[in-house]
Amino acid sequence: MTQGKNKKLGKKKGQKKTIDPLARKEWFELTAPVPFSAGGFGYTCINKSAGTVVATEAIKGRVVEASLADLQGQSDQMAWRKVKLIIDDVEGTRCRTSFYGLDSTKDKIFGMIKKRQTLIETQVEARSQDGYILRIFVIAFTKSIKNQQRKTTYAQRSQIKDIRKKIVEIVLKEVSKKSITQLLNFFNQESLAKEIGKATKAIFPLQNITLRKVKLVKRPKVDAQKLREFYDDSQRSKTAQVRRKGQAEDQTALNLIKQGQIDKEQQEEQVQKE
């Protein structure tokens, strides 16, 4: 077909300009509250302020998730524990977070499930001393006795009922007399599992008693004074004031990203002028 008869031939389609999505982003450093050792544990990005949308206001309420090993600045001993934090305030490029929940990795839970034993799961809704309402999920597994001949270690329904009753009593007792900061230390040290193991030993011996999940149902209003208490460095341990090893490298990487964004913006301006 000749070019003259087909009007569509010969017309070039306008090529769309490829714009890097990260060029429109603004980066903020995430900081953890007092119970955790590491000061800063990562970065998050959001679109730059435009029109009536302010970046520092839009980022508030974002929920972030991190490993407990990263927040404590320690080894991978508690890497299976996931911690949820919510952004409450922004100072410059630093985001202040507060507790929002706990969870466990699937690998950890699946690794504890085995044949010929009973899985006992209990959920309790408790109120802390400072007004936080938490829904706490605890799981435990039956354990064989020494010199046991039977292969299976199944618990009877009445025993499971008594064990759940004991777990509920212990959780309500511990949560009601502690603040949220004290509770986080209590959960991280696995003290709850030890108390449950001692209390239920007479009913049926248990193993792998784990705080599977903590869900925040309701929390009191977090004001500026409350945030200052969460970020009081005098309450942190000596190791808490030492940042994790990769912090300087992360800052260098962030500076390189920002410099790359500036260079791209300058190149785009030169192309538009030409």
C-alpha cells in the first residue's frame, strides 16, 4: 500500500517521557521507641508535598514492620519475632513511632507443629495499666514425660480446658499491672512462657509455649508528652544508645539516592530548555 492512500502511515506517535518514580519521593528515617535498643532501624518514602497534600502529615498513621533482631541491634536470635510500629509524629526527616502489634513468622510456627501431640491455642483480651487494649494469642504443645512408653502425648479435653483457664488468668494478671513499655520488655524476654509452664506443669507438661501474636484493639490518644516518654534516652540501656552497624552505610546510601534524584531533575530541566 502506498503512503499517499493510507493517512495513518507516516505519522509518528509521540513518545512518552520516562520519569523515574523515585524522583518524586521524599525519604524519612524510622526511629523505634524506648523499649527497643536500636534508635533508627530503616527508611520509608512518600510523595513530595504538592498542593494541599503535605508529606509530613500524609505519612502519619503508616504502619511499618520490622524484625525484633533489628530493633534490638543484636544477633538473629529473635529474628522470627515481627514487630509492628505506627508513625505518630515527624521531626524534620525523622519519624517517631509507637507500638502497634507483634507477630511471628510462619516458619517458626510450622517448625513447632509435629505429629502425636496436642496444640493448645488461647486468645485473651486484656487492658494494660496505661489504657492499651490488647488481644493476645498464646500457643503451647504437649510434651512427653521422661521414660514414657506411649508414643503419643495427647491431652484430654478437660485438661485442655484447665490449661486455657490458667493461661487466661496469668495473662490478665500480668497485663493489668504493667504499662505498654514494661509489657514489651516482658514479652521480649519470654517471661510469660516460663510462668505458664510452671503453672500448668501439674495439669499436663507443655513445651514450645510461644506468644504467637499481639493485636492492638484500642489505644489511648498519644500526645506530645507521651511520645517524649517513649523517646527518653535515659530509660534506654547502654547498648540502646549505640546504633546498629549498618546505620552509617544506610545514611551513605540515602545520600547517594538523593544526589541521583537531583542529577536527574537537572538533566530533565536541561532537556526541556533545549
